[in-house]
Amino acid sequence: MTGKTRGLPDAERKCFLDYYFRNSLPDIVVRYHGTEYGDPGSEERLQKMANVLAANCRNFKRNDRHKYRAAIAHWEQDLEYLKETGAG
């Protein structure tokens, strides 16, 4: 969903974030993460999404900041979007 070669355009990433925030999670996510993401539209869901994006940024910066700069920039933009809008 992020990155130079396979990344979605900004508008599509925002739509994805809005959808993920406001709707039920796919069964595979629930199977692996249980109730960690909370209910659709909840503060818990928003916080978990932000934590995952922030962790991706930290981890990929440590791994190879230059190689993953496009993905890191996308995650940082997505974090800013969540902060500004509360996910739509």
C-alpha cells in the first residue's frame, strides 16, 4: 500500500484508512489480532492504526532509511492524515 513501486496514490490511501477505521475488520485481521483494534470508529481503533503506522516508520528508518524513503514518507503522511481528520 506504500512505497515507490507498489504504493497507492495519496487519495486511495486516505480512502483505505477511512474504510479501515469505519468498518468491520477482515476475518484474517481478527484471527491474528483479536480485539486489539477495537470497534469500528472507536478511539481504540484510531490509536491502534496510528501505532502500527508509527512502528512501521521507526522500524524501516532503522533498517534502511534511504531504501524505504518513499514508504516512510507515505506512512508519515498517513499518520498526519489520521491526526488531522481522526480517520475521516
